[in-house]
Amino acid sequence: MDKPAKDTLFQIDSVEEDFVFNEHVVEVFDDMLDRSVPFYREVIDSTARLLDCFLNRGDTVYDLGCATGTTLLEFSRLLEDRGLKFVGVDNSAPMLDKARLKTELYSKTESLSFLEEDITKIDHPEAGAFIVNYTLQFIRPLQRGDFVRQLYDNLRPGGVLLLSEKVISHDRRLNREYIAIYHRFKKKKGYSELEIAKKREALENVLIPFSIDENKTLLKNCGFKSVDTYFQWFNFASFIAVKPS
């Protein structure tokens, strides 16, 4: 497959609207992930290891907010011998068009499919796992409890929710330092100060992160008993939540 188009969306003097997952974002989304999410590939690999531990043969894995399908394609490669079904769910038709094209190009249409749905109204009982990578943070805080409770109810006993998020620290100095370190990471990846500032402005009212403790409390309040952090890099973290058998 061709190398993804480079993300130059914020090489502009002003941002006219909040960040939205439109056709312009679709074309550069994979490059944006690689350059904006620290250890993105390592998180996918670690998540696949946990799926391998907890899933049964024939289980279905749902990636909610699947975007262009990159994560599911990697899972289908890493877990090829497990006989799993992978379903991507997103409400962005352009994202799903891209995902389906990539799936055809990699000859993964037998194990991988996509649904255009509102993930907050998920209804797929007996799921083996839900993947929610950098997606919950875009759902309004007051809706997150109901959303996670729906995921809990739709999981089979022993199923898992694997959640990755941008997080905040309630220690003001630590939070400032983490953000500064993250911005240095993005500069090292080739983003300019202007691009970093404009993207932060566009996301300000759209992406609302919780702290690690707030995410864990949310998961436990929705019924999950086993909740833990399996990855953290400053203001990014990944969580596993297991539904009791």
C-alpha cells in the first residue's frame, strides 16, 4: 500500500472550526496517528498480546471508532491463527470507505468487516472484546458512564474492554510538564510550533481527557472488577477492564 499522505492540516494561519473527522482528516489520518500518538505501534502490539490471553476461538472483537481500520488490520495479522472475527465500527463514512479499501488490498475481507453506526448506541451482545482507542475522550463526560455500561452489558462473561486515552494529571505542574514533553515529541516528529498550537486550539472543546484514576473509577462503577493500566507514557495511558466470568 502507498505511504499515507503527510498530515499538513494545520499548516495555516487560523483554525475556523473545531476538529472533525472529515474527508481532509481521512487522507492524512494514518500519518497523524504515527506522529501524534506516542508508542502507537507498541500499544497495538501490547493490546494484541492481551487479546491473545483473554479471547476464545471464534470470538468477535469490535474496534469502536475504528477510523481507517489500521488497528484491526494489525490485529488480524498478529492473531491470524486464533480464528477471530474483527468488526470495525465508526460513524464516519469516509473513514470506513478507506478502511474497506485497505481490507480488500490486504485480502482480509473474510475475517474483517465494518459497520457505520453510532458507537454510543452499541448493540452487539456476547462480544469477546471491545477496543476503544483514543475515542472515549471525544464522548462528552456526562455520556461516558452510560456508554461504558453498554459495553459492559454487551460483553460475554470474561470478555475484555481495552481502552487507550490521552489523560491529564491533577497535579498542575506535572500536567504542564507532561504537555511540554508531548509537544517536544511532536516537534521531533516534524510538526511545527504553529501546527501544534493550532491543533491544540481545534481540539480544545472536542477532546476532554480524564485522569488515570477517573478512568479507572468510571470502569469500576460500570461493573468491571479487574481494572488495570497496562501502558503509560506521560499523558497517554492504556487500560484493561475484565468482565467477571
